[in-house]
Amino acid sequence: MSETQRRVAIIGAGVAGLTQAIALKTKLKFRNFTIYEQGSEVGGVWNTNTYPGCSSDIHIHWYSLSTDLYPYWNKSHGLQPEIQAYWVKLSKKYDLYPHIAFNTKVLSAEWDDAKQQYIVITEDVFSGKKTMSVAHVVISACGILESPKIPYEIPGVQKFQGTSFHSARWPSSIDLQNKRVAVIGNSSSGAQFVPYISEDPSVKVVHFIRTPTWFMTQPHIPYSDTAKWIFANIPLVMRLHRAWVTFWHIAFLHLPVDDKALQKQRNAMSKYILDNTPDRYHSHMIPDHPPGCKRSVADRGFLKCLYRSNVTLNFDGVAEIVENGIITKTGEMLPFDVIVYATGFISERYPIHVRGSNGATVQGYYDAHDGPTAYIGTAVPDIPNFYLVIVIITGPNTGAGTSAILIAELQIAYILQLIEPVLAGSVSSFTVKAVPTDTYNAKLQERISRSVYVHCFSWMRTNGTGKLFHPFPWSVSFLWWWLRKPNWDHYTAIGAEKWVWARRRKTVKSILKCAAVLTLLRSYINGSVQQMLYDMWQATTVTCGYLSKFTLSL
């Protein structure tokens, strides 16, 4: 079939969605795709999260596409404005804007078995107008950082008469000067913006912490103009720098994790926290859970800002929110003008209705398996031609403690191999089988059950204490190996006759080439043309005998 007869729908114009679109254009030369983005600009989390101090936790040269390194990063860890600008620049470079439907929310995607295609329903976020379209492949790159979690379990959340918002929806017009600000939640975002907003001594900040977290030092090291020039003008230097950063991160992940090593890590992190925190907080700052059980928070000034007179930590707990402030669990009433929720995101539910074959849905599969579950974090049984690309959680159990860009590139290279035959018209659909998916996840969960992750309440678990759906429990090299190429025996193919015969012909050619090379090599060693002809006849006979038995199973 021609390209115009096959269409790809990509959900989300964030990091993963844009990377997928670039790969479609550059690797497959395919252009009949649409990216549905409910925001008004590309960038995803880097477009919507504009709170002060928002930055990457991963070294910025590793948080860039391997195909599009950028020599002019200002520091070792990028701030939100320059990361957002990087993805806008790439979108323009690869002419992606004509493919993006902005301010458009995907409501559902339902598979038509007879036509082997999805019916995609979208909605304009402003007018509410719904539109129907068709896609033969749907790629989910929507992530979870689009769904902020407001703690409605706290009584009175909606009673507050002042200004309140989630950190992921920071108002551009907000002026905190001379304001009393409550920060609820000890997440990574809270640790990033509290040092910034408290630089103004007129802003009085009370930071409510329910559970202390582990901090690790992570300074933002500036790149000099000389370093930027070298990256831009001397071949391979920037790529070698990125390789060194990658090696350092991956080597760290391979450090021993026995009890002795964990205790040593705990002691070092405890010392760092206590050495950088006012004495009055020491009894509250060391977590009960072991390091690594939850995401450790990069300290880029948070602990130091606790010495400011306008910053207070409160460990009493929030009992109720009232019209003009917060009542703690000790009964104290604290008045506030602004409440900022740094309480994370809704992470365990898939945000879109996607229905595949036999009435199966993505969320239904998650529910049946006690939380987000997929085959190598990428495909879901009974959901044909549907693939997940990591954006924090979208790909279950793809959190390998490494760059999300790296994981996305690995997944996308894998997905391209699955969708290329579909887009070429030689296959109608691929669907991952249930048995290999169950086998993979049983092995994965067994490994996780012996890890540090099971020792605490966490957003990475269903309902906080159930199944762990985020961590990848092995080295990222295992993920690379499993995603390097599909195991076609683990997929059911429909309408694949052309593709099957093409693969058979390719296999036959490969066998014949190998037989010819081996025959010539042996003949060269023997030095006999007569022997060469005999060997070629013998090799051909053996090969033909093998091919007569050869079948390709899917």
C-alpha cells in the first residue's frame, strides 16, 4: 500500500512523541502521521512545568537526542527554558509543526478488527468540538506529568479562599512578594522551587513535609564559552563528553547493592543531609526507608535555603485546609495567602480509553494485572499496533535509573521494526501475545521483589503499597538487548503473507551467501578447484535439503 493509505497517530508532542516523529521521518521516510497535543506548544513536561528552578535531574548532554547533540548548553543540568527551546528548535529543524494538532485532546482510540485500523476520537480543548479520524498505528507518548495530583483526601482543599495551584500549573502572573506561602509536598519540584521563591525575604514560606526524603548533591556546573566552542568546532569532543557522562551514570548503576554497600550509602547521605541542615531539623530529616526505595532528590540549594529566616519546615501534618489557611494535626492554625501543591502526579492509570481486540482495553489490562503492565514496557496484549514510549511512566517498568531520552530511543528503534511492515502494507497488524508478556513480567516482578523498592510507600506502586510498576530491576544493557530487535514468535501477525515470504526470501539469500563464502574459503585453503566445485555441489545439496524443511513461524 502507499504511504497515503497508512497513517500513524502519536499521542503527545513531548520529548518521546517528538523523538518518535523524527524517527518516522528520518529512518522510515514516512510522513503521513499526526501528533495530537492538548497543549499549545511542543515540549510536553518542559512546556507545562514552568515553576521557578525547574530543571533536569539528568546531565543535559545525556538528556539530548543522540542524533542531535547540542554544544551550547549553559550548565551541566539544563533549566526548563533552554530545554524547551531545544525541542522547539528540533521541531522546526525536522518540520514537525505541520504534523501537530495543538489544543487537541485524544478521547479514545478503538480498534476495528475488520478494517484493521483505529478510530480515533479527539476533542478541541477550547471549543469542545469532537473529530473522528483513522489510524493504522497508535503510539502513546502522553506520559503522566499531564495529570497533576491534588490531595483531595485532605479535608477542605476546595474551601481555601486564597490562591492555590499545583506546581506543574504555575501561573505566569503570580506575584509572591509579601505573601505567606504554604508548600505541601516534599517532591523533586518542591526542592527546586522553594530555594528560588524564598530568595525574596518578603516571601514567608512554610514547607509541609509528611515523609522526609533522601537528598544527594547535584551542583549545576557551568560550561565556559571555551568549552562550548570546543564542543561546537572540534570533531568528536562533544560525543566523547557525552560518552563519558553515559559511562559514569551506567557505572554508578552497576555498583554493588549488598547490605554493606547500602549501609555505607545511607551513612554518607545521612551525613550530607545533617551537615547541610539547621540543627533544629535534624531529628526529622533522615528517612526511615533505605536510599533508593523512593526517588532521591537532587539538592541544588534546598538544604542551604533552610537557614533563611523566611523558610520554615513543618512536620506536624495537615489536618484540614480552611478558608484562610491550614490547620495542622497538632491543632495549630497557620494563615496563608497562597498554597502550592508539590504533590506529584496521577501515575497508575492510563489516561486515555484505548480498546483493542475482543473488547480489551489498556486500563482493563492494567487493572487485571494489579497495575500498569506491558511487554518490555512497550506493547500490550490484545491491543494491536499500539505501542508505549516512556515518558516517566507511560512504558511500565522502564525506569532504569538512566536518561529517559536513552530509553525512548531504544523503544522507538524497536517500535520502528514493528511498524515498518505495517506502513509498507505487507502486514496489517502485530499484537503481542499474552504468554510471553506474562512470562516477562513474572520474571521482572520476581526480581523487583528482592530489591530495595519494596521497602516503602511509593508513587511507583499501585495504591502506594502494591505492585511496583515503574522500576526496571536490571541494568539498562538488558533493556537494550531485549529491545534491539523483536522476537517475532512473541507476536501474532495478521495479513502478513507478503511479509512472511519476504522474510523467507531474505533468509534463503542469507543462507546461500553463507554457504558460498564458506565453500570458497574452504576451497582456497585446500587449493583445489575440483574440490571447490565438489564442495559447492555438496553445500548446495545440503542447503536445498534444509530449505525444503524451512518454515517461518510467527
